[in-house]
Amino acid sequence: MNKINFSLVTGAAGLLGFEHCETLLKLGYGLIMIDINKSLLDKKYKLLSKKYKKIPILKYYVDISSQVQLKKLVKKIKRKNIFIRTIINNACIDPKPKRNVKNFIKSWDRELNVGLKGAYLIIELFTKKMINMKDGCIINVASDLSVIAPNQNIYKGVYKNFTKPVTYSVIKHGIIGMTKYYAVKFAKFNITCNAISPVGVYNNQNKKFVKNLVNLIPMGRMATTKDINNTVGFLVDRNQKFITGQNIIIDGGRTIL
């Protein structure tokens, strides 16, 4: 396993997480899939293992907000003599429109623990070898809501009494600050750290919701997974050594209005 560079993806079983995994596999990276959803991770792992038989793929069920669990994982990976060249901090709790939050403070703690604390722990614990090797790439997944406030009107008449909670904006704005921080800290080690901020991605959403959102996007559509994959592929390319600390917004022009 030490002959191939590996990538680590958190929230690997989710919609975008799975796409990130496949993008990296197509580029020839070995893969470490991390997710807390065991059944979904097993399913996605089987799909990728069947399709990419010649590339090593590992999976771990881990709560990334737990420093104890992550330290144990670091030891497991260290024994395999793996070099993780790429980290994609993708895991985040995105409140769903059909879910009513009953205990906001409890929800606040859990969402920030995963979205911000988890990303911080992953970077701190899994970049030691990057620093030694003076090579690495970190991608933090943010959102168009890292630079604008949510437009609550897109939910009206679609999802009853739903408003995008403040936690999501806090997390995604925080991710940009974290990206800039580590871009500067790791620059001398030739490690890039960037963020990507996609607009909503097509995923069989309510048609009226899609229409409401698309009306806000100059290019007249939501993002596709291909839009995200192309950007990730560019950032992890070994020839990309000088773009760091940036928030690459993939939004069809929504945030420039």
C-alpha cells in the first residue's frame, strides 16, 4: 500500500462525498472512506470496490468529532505505512427541510462539532506525514452560503415553516476562515489548502424548490456532480502547486448578484 498515494474523504457515503471518492479513484489515488453511517458506507464501499478493483480502498466508521476515535484511526493507518496526500473535509450535517429541530442548542453543538471541530481534527491529525513529505492537498467543502446569507424565500410554499438554520451559515463561513488559516500555516511545507463552495446540487429535489433556486442563478440551473468533480480534479492535480487559501465558488453566478 505504500507504493500509492492515498486520499481521505469524510462524509464519504453522502451524495458529494461519494462523488469525491470516485473522482480521486479515477485519478489513481488509493482511498480512505470515512463516515458514521455504517450501512450507507458499506453500500458505497461495495460499489466502488467492484468498479475499481485494482485500487486499494479502505473504509472506517468514525465520528469525526471524536478526538479519541480519530487518534485510534491514525494509529491504524500508520501501521499500514500509508501516505495520505489528499484530504477532503466533506462531512457536515445539513438540516433537511422536512426535519423540525426540537432542541436547537443540542443541534447547534452537534452540527458545529461535525462541521467545524471535525474538520479541524482531521487536518491536525492527518497532516503529519504531509508536512514531513512536504507535499499535500487539503480541500474543505463549504457552500455558496459561505459568502451569502440563505434566501429563505426559496422554501416558501414548498416546505412548511422551514428556514435554513443559522448553524449552517456559521459552519460554512467558519470553514473559509479555517481554509485561510491552514493555507498560510502549511505554505512552507508545499501543502495547498482550498475550499470549494457549490450552489445546490441536483438530487431529486421538489420541483418547485428547484424552480425557486434556479430563478436566482444567472446560468439558469443548479450544479451537477460533474461541476464539482471537475473542480476537485483540478485542485488535487500534482501540477497545481500555487493556488492556496482560496474559496472556489461553483454557483453559476448566483453569488455575484
